[in-house]
Amino acid sequence: MQPSHFPEVTLLVTHYNRSTSLERLLKAFQALGCTFGEIVVSDDGSRPEHQEKVAKLHGIYGFRLVSAYQNAGLGNNINKGQDAVQTPYTLYVQEDFRPTTQFLPHFRDALAFMNEDATLDMVRFYAFFDHPIKKPYGKGYSELKFNWWHPSHLKFFCYSDHPHLRRSDFFQKFGRYIEGKSGDETELSMAFKFIKGKGRALFFDRFSTLFDHLNSEDEPSTMRKTSWRESNTIPIRIMRLFYLRFRWMKNTFQLLFTQPYKASR
């Protein structure tokens, strides 16, 4: 029987005011029989009713809770959570995701790839959109590539905050997450540093099959999309086309002026 306990991996979950979602995530891993060296839950100063429920979940699931006195944003929440990890690998999942029944065998493959190739920095399991530049790698995975001249702005997201496996010394190579910015800015900043740091990432080709992204009316997503970006009328489609060209140019210049992270000695 193939292993479903991964002592070299810590499950890191960032949480903010979504304790029911957190419970659903932990139950899903339990139902899969998938266990880890440790589970770390990093809370971003949730409301008292959610902190109370998280405390009850702590008694059930035995995770290590990293708390905050007040909300400090996504960057701070990931930073303090990652600081608590003590295993070689981190499986990072935000609380509003749930692993599917297909997750476990493909996670084994991802971990095997990381063990076999020390130059791989992360393996990504989920995305809203496919990555525009990929090279087949094996067992349903592709390696993400970056090309300066490719016209899609999605090429910048070789790194993403969506569920992924990474080496726990990630900060030593790419630096910490920026703090005090929006979630989108935090993610994009790390994506730039990942490219400048010559990061290598694998991506599961059937990326919508390993995790479900779930939101309820009681615990809606804290990320909001601008309504005009989702409309499909002709004027809006034209505006969106110009916007995406502008964003491509803006992100290109931002990446040009992003300095590679240099670890202090």
C-alpha cells in the first residue's frame, strides 16, 4: 500500500473569519486518510466567534495555532505561518479549498518529483486559469516557463497563492511576502520575485480536479472581483482587451525593476 502519511510535510493553512471552511478542509484530508508531520493554522486576527471555533477544532485535530492580535493581511499571515514550519516541505492551502478524492496519488507524484530534483522549488495543484507557457514533465505535470515576449499577462504567475507544495526554505531563496498590501499585490510581488530568482515550478495539467474552491453565503470569499471584468458585453470586452494589454506592459516594467532576493549572510 502506498503511503498516505507524509512526515516530511507540514500542512500550512491560512485562516481569517472562515472557521466552517477550515473545518471542512481538515475533515476532507482526514477522510482521505492523508496525514502530515504537522498541521499549522495561521489565523489573521479573526473575529471572536471564529477564534472560539478554531480553538475547538484545535482540540479535535491537534494542529499548531499561530495567532495574531489583529488583522495584518495575507502577507503577514503567510509569513508567520511559514516561520512556524519545521519540516522540509510545506503544503500550503488557504482555508476555502478542499482536496478531492483524486488528490492523494498526484500529491505522492509531486513529492517524489521534489525529492528527486533539488532544483524544483514548488509544485502547483490549482489555478483559475491555465498557464500560457508549459513544457510536459511527466505523470500529468508540466513545468511552467516564462518568456518576456509572450503576450499573455498570465505568464507572470509561475508562482501563485493557490494550493501548492514547496520547499520550506522558500524564503531563503525568494524572500518574505510583502506586508500591508492587498492579497492581489502580495501574490503578484512574490510572483515577480519567483521569476527573478529563477524559480522552477511544476503545474498539474488537469488543475481543476485536485481541489475544489468553495464559498458559501455564510463565509463568502474575502477577495472581490470588479464586476466590469466579468461582464461579456461588446463594449466591456473591448475595454477588457485594452486593459489586458496595459496590464501586460505594466507588469513587464514592474518585473524589470524587481530586484532578485539576496539572502543576508
